[in-house]
Amino acid sequence: MKIIDFMFRGAIDRRISAYQNDLMEKHVTEVENIYKQMRGWRHDYHNHIQTMKAYRSLGEDEKIDEYLNSLETDLTSVDTLIKSGNVMADAMLNSKLSLAKSRKIAVNAKAVVPKSITVSEIDLCVIIGNLLDNAIEACLRIDDESKRFIRVYMDMKRNDLYISVTNSSIGKTQKQNGRYVSGKGESHGFGLMRIDKIVDKYSGYIKRNDEDGAFTSEIMLPL
């Protein structure tokens, strides 16, 4: 029995280690993507300064005003940062959605999360992270980039935090014993399991729906 227990614990440790390594690789990719965006912003900022200096040297103040107005409009259109009110939720949302956009996935997101919540911020980030990881993976299985999308909505409904993530999908998501399972391999099924365990931990509610080329996860967490 001791040998069997030892072998069982070893198998579990290896699966957890593989899962953690996979998470680390994703985190590195996300950070690299954010750095890439920051380098792009720095390059654009330098060009804007040079353009306005050129207008000033020519004495064309009206051109500077026009350029500043167009720049303000442009900045408004590209300001894609999610500002929900909760720092940890914002960090996870912006990291994942930035990665999704870099993979040619259309993103529509709105989030309102209280600054202080009774749900552990780590648990909340695990839920958000796994939901968006699954959504991104599903979208990347669609060859036609114009059909890839992710919609995120988070807000308070009375005393509950409502979380909804919808993504485009191809085919039907697999089920086992009436429950959806990940199509990314056995080790990746930990993501779905962790979501379910956390929702159960807070006596919350989760519903998944797969139809019309879209997959939706809805979660209610009592606060």
C-alpha cells in the first residue's frame, strides 16, 4: 500500500508540476507581449514629439492644435485598458486580453469589480485567468481570424459578483458525465477543475452553454 500511495502521490506531483510549468510559460508570453506594446507606445510617442517640434519650428501653431486634437482622438480609441476598480482583477484582465488581441482575437470587455471583496483575490484571478485561457485556446482553433472573438462582462448583481465570458468556438465542446471538459489535453483539465472548486468553495453558481458557434461561462460569486 505504501508503494502504491507513493506512486500515486508522485503521479499527482508530476501533473501539478506540468500544470505549473504551463502556467509559467503562458505568463512569460503575456509579459513579453505587454513589453512589446510598451516599446510600440514609446516609439509612437517619440514620433509625435518630433512632428510637433517640426510644426513649431515652422510657426504653424494651427497645425499643432489640429495634430493634438487628432492625437487625443486616437489615444481615446486605443485606450483598451480595463479599469474595473480592483487592481488584481485589472492586472489579470489586461494581461490576458492583451495576449488575445496579439493573437488576432477581437475583444469586447466591460468590468466593474469592488476594490475590496470577500473572495480571495488569488481565487478571483484563478477564475479569470482560466476562463480567458480557455477562451483564447478555443478562438485559436478557428482558422478564419475574422470569426474570433471574446466578450467579457463583470459587474455586481445585488450582493453577487457576476462574471460572464463568451468566446467563438468551432464544433461542440466535449462532455464527460454531463460536464464540459477541456479539449487541450488531460493536464489542462486542471483549469476547469480549479474554477469549479473555487465556485463551490464560495457556494457560488456556474453555468456553461455551448451553442451557435459560441461558448459561454457564467459565474455568480456571493460577496
